[in-house]
Amino acid sequence: MNPLTKSERILHGSLYCLTFVTGLVDAGSYLAMGHVFTANMTGNIVFLGFAFGGVPGLSIGRSATALGFAFAGGLFAGKLDSWLGKRRRNIWLAAALGFETLFLLGAMLASWGFELRGGNFPSALYLAIALTALGMGIRNGTIRRLAVPELTTTVLTLTLAALAFDFSLKPGANPRWRRRIGSILSMFLGAFVGVLLLKHSLPLLLGTSAALTAICALAQIYREETLHESGLRVRQAEAS
């Protein structure tokens, strides 16, 4: 296995940090925004089906809002890629994470208004859901385009399945097991810390998420573009 370059180590560290942020965000949305996910859309689709089936405690409106704005975030990520994708990939990634940061900060302010009203401000709650899902939708689209194996930052089902499948074939033939376990632990720790932060407030959790995402965005500005990213950019330019 080839050793990682300094730039790749920074990139992978950022992706682990973003996976941690996913745990924070979903802890906040599920536990404090009315049983809805704003990062993991698979669970949200299931919740929407449950809500249509009349399961108490779930909301068609909240789940549909999260899904709709996550989809809008994915559309915006595609536009951002078309505008910046042919330039340095680290700058494109920094820009996408910068937008995510802004939307998380907006969600923090909306949740602050929600808590100030003692939970009797549904418009602020829906705004917090929408802005968080929009930011995470941008992230999902961007990370999908970046395509670093085993570091999707939001979805771990296939990561866990690949870890088990490769290990069952031959324990020594599992080249990315560290990366897979790192992703799983990052999201677990994010969810755990999210619960602790919620004991203080939802705005604190969303503010922490925004701050960590901003750090990841800044890290991209100061790292060099890897050969893999440079080759991808060249292929995109040739295809256009």
C-alpha cells in the first residue's frame, strides 16, 4: 500500500471530521427537531413511510422538508461542481464546505429562536431543519463527486458490509479496514458527543458542527492538490 501524501492525510482527516459532524447533526435533528434526520436521508425516507402509516411522533411535514432541501442541496452541489470543478479541486471542496458552514450557522440561529420560544415556534423549527438539510445535501453531493473510497462521511451501511465481506474472504485481504473502522468510530463519537451537547442546547450543537466544518474548509485551502484530484480535473476538462 502506497503511503499517503501530506495533502491526502489532510483530506482524509477532514473527511473523518466531517463524518463526526454527521453524527452531531443527526443527533441534533433526531433528538431535538422532532424525530427527523437531516444528514442521513435513508432513515428519513423510512420515517416518511412510517409517518404516512400513522406512526405517532413522526411528521410527514418534517421528513418531507428534510428530503426536499437535501435534494436542493445536491442540485446546488452539482452546479458548484460545474462552476468550480475544472479548477483546483481543493478550492472547489473548500467552497462547498464553506456553504455548508453558512447553512449550519443559519440553522443554529433558527434553533436559537425556537428554544427562546420554549419550542412554540414551529416556523423556526422547520427553518432549522431546512437549512441543516440543505447544508448536508451540498455535502452529500460534493463528497459523492470527490469519491474517496470508504469516506462518504454520511452513509455507513456499505462501509460496514464491505468491512465484514472482505474480512470473511481473507482477514489479511482487507486493505481499507482502518479507513472503514475510522469512519464508523467517527460517526459513533459524533452521535455520542451530540447527545452531550444537547444537554446544554441545540444551538451549541449546531454551532459546534458549523465550526468544525469551517475548519475542514480552511484545511482544504492550505493543502496541495493531489495527483488523483489533478487527474480527475484533467479528465473532466478533456470530456467537456
